[in-house]
Amino acid sequence: MMKMKMYVSAGLLFFMCVCLNEQMLEACSCIPFHPQQEFCYSSAVIKAMVLDEEPIPGQDPEEIKYKINVLQVFKGAEHAGIEYLHTASDGAMCGIRLRPGIYLLAVRGVHVGLCDLVVRWDNLSKTHKKILSLGQEACDCKVSHCFKEPCDENKCYLTDMFDSVKLYSESICMANSTGSCRWINAY
């Protein structure tokens, strides 16, 4: 009888783990990127005004379509004519809610989500502004993670959470006179 209870308990535990794990697979998760990485890895970086939103019926999962007006293109000139951006209707599926207003959007195609760079234009950091002024030149040096030295000299590294927060808002990765990539102030 004791063995039977043990088997039933183990079976229930296994079943619950599988069910909970299945639910966790449906959640949105993103790797945090420095704004410079977002700019360089995106197919389009635009300043756009979000005008309106409407649900797209019949989609599974359900999607929302945002009507936008592209005001300026910083990267991906072929995206200048974009009129709509799509997103999942649910944050668990990486969907994002946008209110009418002007945004900096770094996107991959016509979809936008929680993992993309989406910043209200009024809230741009000095780092964002510097990257936009440099354009494609901002992609000459790469930003990466390095947790154990020595690290490659031709990249800039985010080494810990404190550095990452400060570097995110105040710095960009640029080549110095010898060609090595280094963090510099975005001022």
C-alpha cells in the first residue's frame, strides 16, 4: 500500500511538472540588449507616430494592428512606406501595447513586440540619440557579454548588472585611434 501511494505521488508530481512546464513555455522572455545592439540587429529603425490600433480578427493567437505614420527612417530605407505594425494581443506572447504618440522603433520587419526597442520619443536617452546621429557607423564595434577575462579587445562588454544599467543609458561602443573598441560617454 505504501508503494502504491509513493507511485501515485510520483505520478502526480511528474504530471504537475509537465503541465507547469508547458505553461512556462508560453511566456515571453527576452535577452536584454544594449540600445546599440538593438539598432544594429534590427532591419528597420524608425521614428513613427502611432495613430490607431485595431484587432485582427481570425488570427490565432490574436493580433493587433497599429496604424503608424513614419516620420523619419534611421535604418532600413525600404521600410519607409510601412503603414501598419503587428503585435500579439497578449504580453505573454510578447505583444506590446502602444498608445498614440511618437516612438523610436527598432523592429524586424512589420512585427513589434516586448523584445524590440520601443521608446517614446520624449524618453530617448543620450545613448539613443548618439546612436541615431552615428547611423550605421554605430555598428562598427560589437557589444557583447564577457563573464571571464581575457575578453576579445575588438568588442565592448557588459560584464555585470550594475555596469549594464549605467552603460545602457550613458555609453556607446566605438573604435579608438588604434582600432580597438571601447566604451565612450554618449554626451
